[in-house]
Amino acid sequence: MVDNAQLYDKILACWIGKNIGGPIGSPVEGRVEILHFTDLPDVSDGPLPNDDLDLQLVNLHALEQRGVRVTTRELSEEWAEHVRFPFDEYGYALANMRRGLAAPLSGFYNNPFTNCMGSPIRSELWAVLFPGDPERAVRYAAQDAAVDHAGGEGMYGEMLF
């Protein structure tokens, strides 16, 4: 059994790792050669934008504003209000929302990225919010993934992680 102090340390370590790893990796995302991080970007004016981290912050905001029983529809409403990433699965989901398609249709319709990693990469949020309660974490992961990956392997990946 993990005591509260250990649990706090583990959750904090996860969140710090996410806050460091995502933004540092963002400028080199998609590159396939061996990378040497000798020229790290200047972040003196704040963190670099990072879709994986930023979307988790949108989800946290949704929980703060709407309560712990947040639904897929409410998560997608938060996306429509706060997300501005025009690319890949995010762009398709947002375009679908502008067409009036609510989640899960926003994540499924005409979206060639449903099998991609956009939602699995943000799965740890649900694990740290619901430690020791994997069923609840999976339920929230599914609701989150449905916004932009409904019906695809990306959705199942987030639930698995």
C-alpha cells in the first residue's frame, strides 16, 4: 500500500515529467534521427506550447468548472472554447464541432487520425486523478478520447494506458 506522501510524490513526479518532457520534445516531434538535446529552446517567457500537455490542462479546467462527473459532451464544449490546434485529429474534431457534430461524432466523422497517438499521450492525467481506481480512470479516458479519436485505436490506447 502506498501512503499519502508517497502517492503525492508519484503524482507530482508524473506531472513534472509531463511538463518537462512534452515541451522539450515538441520542437523535434516527428524526427526520426538520434537527437542530441544540446540546444534546448529558451523558455524564459514561459513554457513552449505542447498539445499533449495543453489538452490535459483543458481537461483539468473542465473538471474544475463542471465538477468531477464531467461528460464527453462537456469535455468537447471545453475543447470548442479553448483548443486552437488546427492539425491532425484535433483539427478534424474541432472542424466537426463547428459543423454541429458533438462528441463522439466529432472524433469519428471524416477523421483519418482515429488510430493515432493524440489521445493516448494524454492518458496519464486520468491515472493520477484516480489512483487505485482503474475502472474510473478508464471511463474518463474513454470520454476524453471520444472527443477526437472515437471508434479508433487511439481511443483504446488511451483507455489501456
